[in-house]
Amino acid sequence: MVEITYDQFFYLLDGEYGYLLGYCTEEKDGVFVDASGKTPSFSTKAALMEFALRNGLRVNRDASTLHQLDAVESWISKSHPHTLDRNEVIATWNLFQDVAKSVMDAGAGFRNADVGLFPIYDKLFWGFTAPPYWVHEGEPYDPELSPEELQTLVELLTIGFRMFRQACVKLD
């Protein structure tokens, strides 16, 4: 069995900062889940590191870039395509995928809603930098989401926020 080295997933949700233990291996990505099937969350980096030390977990010292979950949730309430921050949406989607894969039954709703959404994901992913870094037929690729795709994205992320709040438990 390969020992996992965890990364610190840093986020802002409901005006509060939090940290999760996440990992990325050749086989899969995910987050640490305790014996009760919940994902421990911490208010500070120090609390996360103390938990890891107590539980014999190896953790990279550097925290990830801040996941601006509040900003994405605010966008959901407006769902105006011109205010879409592709970087934040794709980072949030990836975080929710990691949590959904890890918490098993609690993540089933998100995993089911995520099926078949690769075209939307790809539009966000390939067009997520400013200026877009991918060139198609000599033109920068800057895709726009259709109204239906925007609605699907809003629905998926809404499910993701509900799952995230249910799965993550602050321990400090």
C-alpha cells in the first residue's frame, strides 16, 4: 500500500476560512475521510497540521491556492455569464469532485449530476485563462456557455455546495 502525502486544500465558505486534507495520486484524487465517513475541516493551518500529526498523516507544508467558494456561490445566485470566473468555477468543480469521490454515499448526488458534463467542463477548462491559452484554427479559444449549459452548471454546483456542507465537519 502506498502512503499518501496530503495537500492542504484552503477555502473560504460562508465568510469563514477552512482547510481540508486532500490528495492526488496516479490512481485517484480525493480528500481525507474519517471513520464516520465525514471530511474533517479546520479553521486554521495549525489545527490541520496538529490533526495530521496526531493521526500519523504526512502533509505538504504549503497550502493550496484559496478556493473562493463564497464567490462561486454568489455567482450561482446571479448566474450571469459575463461575471463567471472560470478559474474559480473549475477549481470549485474539481474540489467537489474530490469530496464526492471520497464520501461515498453522501457524494452520490453530485457524482450522478456530474455524469455527462465533460463538454461543459472542457469549455471551462480550455478557456479558463485570460487570455485563453488554447488556440483553435489560429484563433484563441474563448468558449461561451449556452443558457442551458449555464443552468446545468448552476444546478451541479448547487448540489455540490449542499454535499460539501454535509460532508465537511469543522473539528476546531
